[in-house]
Amino acid sequence: SDVYRFWNTEACGTHFVSGTPASAEFFRQYRAFRDATEWHIPLLVPFASTKGERVLEIGCGNGADGVRFGLAGADYTGTDLTDAAVEATRGHYASLGLAGTFQKENAEHLSFADDCFDFVYSHGVLHHTPHPEGAFDEIYRVLKPGGRAVIMLYNKHSFNYYVRIMGYMRARV
């Protein structure tokens, strides 16, 4: 409940973009912001290879990464612990005329059947859950045999944490 209360105030990253939240222009600006600050994501995540695959994103935020899957032709399901993020991603998809599934989920207790996703993605999310190992078990459970997962966790003692998060991002706020 503490994690939910903290993250449900707005979809992650909203305060970094001007403009009317949930508008097509806001989402365009957010994608540009995300591309500028998280430039490494498209280099590490094989979005294009997910065409026709069932993709689960855990922690969908404002949907910037999720729309990359949708534009690539994936059958996308975006989940988040918060209503704010689920609604933001739903709006982001709608602004681009994309179809997807969006639902509130707890990563430690997913409601999906075993072996139902070809690809599971989570970027900068699961280290916030009280029991990350439970979330990892759930990812393994819902991932089809031979499926792929790309999961990124922040390490508190990393270059990213000290320079980008504690320095750059806090200075912007």
C-alpha cells in the first residue's frame, strides 16, 4: 500500500514534461524526453522482434516503452500497480490509434495463466516491490518455455544512481 500511494500520484515521469497530461502532444513530448534520457533502452530491448508475440510489461508508467511494442506489432499487455499508470498507458495507446490490454496488477501476484507470454519486460520497476523475488517467480511462471525477458533494476551503488538520479534528475525537479 505504501508503494501504491507513492506511485499513484501521477504516472512515473509526468512532472518532467510540460503540456496537458494525457494529450497527444504530452505523450509526444514524453516519448522525446524518454528517448533523450533513456537512450539506451532501444539499444538493449528488441522491440522490433516482438511482432506477433504476446508481450507483458510490468510497470507501464506513461506507456513510452509500451507503445514501442505496439508500433512493432506486438500483442501488448501493460500492467502497473497504480491506476494512474494504467490510465496513462491506455491514453498513450489511444493517442496513437493502437490496441492493447491495460490492467492493474501486483507484480508479486500476477493474475495471468502459466506460460502465456512470449516476452516479459520491466524497466526500473521491480526493485520498488517489497519482495522482488516473488515478482521474478511470477515472471518465470507466466513466461512461455523458450520465452524471453528483459528486466532492468537500479543498483543504489551505480553510476546511474549517483549521477543521473541523485544529481541530474533531482536538479531538474
